[in-house]
Amino acid sequence: METIEVYRGLADTDADGNTFQSGLHLWKSMPALVAPFQKDAAADTDSLAVEYNCTLYIRSPEPTGIRESDVVRVRGRMARIEGTVAIWHDTAGRHVGEVINVSLKEG
């Protein structure tokens, strides 16, 4: 298990009363199993980018509250959540945790 950090933009109001999302702030830290996954990507001859992809398995007795718009720090890298946050149930239908795919492309 590794510790991951979840960052979220906080809602703020400007001088005119308009709501906007401010910069990212640490929202929550939690333990997770980090498993690499392979993603099929088209060959790109213009860029030699490096992709960091992994699947996070988070065990919790209730939903964690992680949103698709959050940013996750995994192994020192800030990565965006890809797709939806999947709910993990056991065979009896009880909540076991959540499964999240994150991806980061550098370069």
C-alpha cells in the first residue's frame, strides 16, 4: 500500500460575486494499492512523450468522495483521473472500495 494525495480546486468568489475555482489544494490523503496498466496508444512520430499510467485500488467501507475532476499525486507525480471512478462491490453487494485509472503524459 502507498499513500496517495487527492487535490481539489476550492470554490471562491471574486469581487463581483462570481463563483470560480481557485488553485488546487490538498483535499485528502489515503492508502491505495498502485498497479501499473498498459494503454494502447497510437504511434506519434512528432513527440517522444513518456506516459505514466496506473490503476489505484482504494479500500474503504464507504465512498471516498473522489471526483473525476480531482488531481491525484501518485509516486511524486500529479496525474489526472481518466474515465469514471468505479465503485468496487463484493459478491454480497457491500461496498469494498473504489478503482481509479490515472494517467500523465510528459513531453
